[in-house]
Amino acid sequence: MADEFMKGFACLMVGGLGWMTIKGWYNTPSFEGAQLTGELTIEEPTTFDQIALFMGDAFFWFAVLGALTFWVVLPLISEFQTYLNERSA
Amino acid sequence: MSDNDTDDVRTDGSGTGIVSPDDETPAWSERKERTQGLSRLTYEYFERARREDQDLRQQSDYVERDVLAFPAWPHEMMRNIALTSFFVGMILFVSATLPPEMPNPANSGVTPAIILPDWYLYWSFGLLKLGPLNPELSILGGSKLMADRTYGVLANVVVVGFVAIVPFLNKGSARRPVEQPFWAAVGMSGVIFSLTIAALSIKNLVPMDSHLLFDLTFLVPIISATITYAVLKTMREGYMFDLNRRYYRLRPPK
């Protein structure tokens, strides 16, 4: 169980760090004001900008889905399996 | 390696004295036979360290002491280097990718619109704003015994004094909050009060009626203490059962 928690936590931290970095580059117009959730700071994204913006979304969903997978989905599946085993036994 | 791995149980006091209470509980030798992954690596590492330690003690002239520990080098230092490297790496990463903006220097000739201490002193600043609690005594003809600012300073003395007294009220033999729910609730109310009183100190920035905020400052800690006490008291039986099963029956954690 502790391992599952650590895996989910690692997903959350790695994804959150990457998301924070990308959003700090592209979605933080000024130091005072909206942080990480502001409007896009560039007009015409180049290829590298598009890659970075995609990576920002990928990091975000990696953090959310990773944590959900290891903290909710996999424990639920294992609980369900033990329930089925106890029921059949 | 050593002859402790044999299955015969010695009752002359020469062994470890640890006997499995039933058939389910694995013996130490069985636990050592974990053959894969991190558990195997950890076992080999500590077993080798223990063996080196034992050899050093037997070779040396020093009187053997009964010390259950590992030497600082390399065992403790490797962990410390790993942790230090991680945090230094995080500092380098964040400062390289997200450098903070350096605004204009402060103008010392102009008083700022909002005067506030650093955030970690908000609680003390909030205690200076307890004027509504300063009683107006009818015996003094409705006037106050002391000025509101004196009252605020005395409130700081009272709070700091209470924090200083707590270690003498409770010696803290409990190692987990669940073992002493009452004192956990006291601590929880203190933590919450430090947050609410900090919110009170910036009440003109909090989007809430300031009278309601003043009442919540003292109500929320009491409510949180009640919830903490109730939850820990409810948790206690099951938690202590798990704890006893783990430590006294010597079952390995999954």
C-alpha cells in the first residue's frame, strides 16, 4: 500500500512540476496578477512552443490521472478482487 | 554464513529468543529468503554492513559494546547526500526555469498603502486587533481598563505563555495523535487558531464580513478541536488493534 501511495505521489509531483514550469513560461503574464492560469503570453506559437504547450497539458493529465490511478483505481480493483475471492471461497 | 539459519530452536538462551507464535508467522530465516527486488538488495546491503561491523569488532581491541546502529560513514552519509542532491537539484531547476522577476527597489520615502509584517508574523499582528474583546467595565463607568493596543500586546504574552506551558502540562509520551486524542485536539485547535488569527490580521483583504470573520476566528478552532477529538476517539480502537497486531504478533507488513 505504501508503494502505491508513493507511485501516485511521484506522478503528482513530477507532473505538477512540469506543468508548473510550462505554465510559468506561457501562462504567467506578470509577477503580480494571475499565476500559471493567466492568458497565453505569445501570439504565434512556433513548433517548439506547440510542443511545449502540448507537454504542459500532458504533464497536467499525467499528474491527475497518475494519482487517481494509484490512489483510487488500483486499490479499488484489488479490493474488488479480494471481495470476489472471499465470495467464491 | 552464520549457523543461525538452521531450523533447530535453541532454548539455552544462546539464540535470539524469538520464536514464531504460530505457523503463519514467518521465521526470521524465512524472511531472509526473500529473493527478489528491493527487499533482497536491502537485505544483502544490511547483512553485509552488519557482517563488516561484526568483523571489525572482533578484530579490534576495543571492548564490544551492545550498540544497535550503523556507522555514519557511509551508511548515514549516503542517505544525506542523496537528500541534499535532490533539494539542491530542485533549487537549481526552479531557479533556472522560473527565475523570479526583480521589480524596482522600494521607495523608502513613501509609506505604503497597506502595512503588514511578513506572513509568518500575521498571527501576532492579528492578536493586536482584539480590541472588541477588551472589556468595558461598568465599575469604571464604561471605560476600559487598558488601551486596546496594550490589550493586544498582553494577548501576545498570553498566547506565547500558553504555548510555553503546554510541554509542562503534557509530557508527550504518546507517539501518535491517536494515542492521546485530547492533546491532539488541543494541538489541532492551536494550529487552526494560528491560521484564523492570521486571516483576522488581514481582514480588509478577506472577502468576508469582518464581524463574522472575528467570530469565526474563535469558533473554527473549537469546531476543529471537536472534530479532531471525535475522529481520533473513533479511530483509536481499530488503529491500536492494528498497531498491537503488527508489533506484538510480529507479522511482516505486506
